[in-house]
Amino acid sequence: MKVLRCKDVGVDCDFEAHGKTVDEVLKKAKVHAKDHGIKRVTEDYLKSWRKLIRNE
């Protein structure tokens, strides 16, 4: 299982996106990003988030 945590991105939030694949995790993170006021997730966001995804 793979995971990306908001805290790993530097945001004070307990949200964790879990998935079997990196793409699944990123999809969930993109949806959650709207809760933080991010209206459009750019390739730069995805590139930086991809680096922070870890195996659980």
C-alpha cells in the first residue's frame, strides 16, 4: 500500500491518501487539495507529491 500524508507536504492536516498505486494516491490527493484552497493541481504539484509517496 502506498501513502501520501498532508504533513509530508508541509501542511498541518491529518489527511492521508492511500492506494495500491501512485496514480491512485495522487487522484485522492488532488481531490483533497481542494479542501486547502488549491483550485487547480498543476504538474508541479504532482511532481513534488510523487516524490513524497511512501510504501506502507
